[in-house]
Amino acid sequence: MRPTAENGKPDSRQDSAEEAATLALMALGWTLSDGGRADRLLALTGLDVDALRAGIDNPAILGAVLTFLSDHEPDLIACAEAIDTTPAALIAAQQRLNA
């Protein structure tokens, strides 16, 4: 059963958080598909492989992945194209996860 708000309708905040996490996971997959980019992610975020694995369901970790991409526009644009979304959707997901 889907979570509902007080009015009995599905909670769109839950949907929004799930969509943001899904986009972040797709972006993480894209980021890790290139060794150099993956190394840069770890170096710039301060994460290590174990922390990344352990935090795969943590909004802060997923938000850090999207922050990493948003800080380098060419990667942000390339990732958005590769996962069939828009840079704006990735930024919105980042903001949702970092809220």
C-alpha cells in the first residue's frame, strides 16, 4: 500500500523522493562506468568505495553524487543525455535529496 497524506491521497512527497533516488542511482551508474570519472567522484566527495556501497540508499550520499555532477556541467549534460533525462531534472533531484 502506498503512503497517503492526511487527505487520503497518495503522498507525492514520497513519489518525489523515490524519483530523485532513482535518478541519482542512474547517475551513479553512469558516473562509475568511466574509471577516471569514478576516481574523480571519490576524490572530490571524500567518499571511499566502502562508504559508497554502504550509503547507496542514503539520500545524503545520493545527493553528493548529483552535486558532483552539477559541479561539472559537461558531465551533468552528458549524464542527463545518457540516462534520458534533463540536467534540470538532475538538479531538482539533487535539491530534493539534499533537503
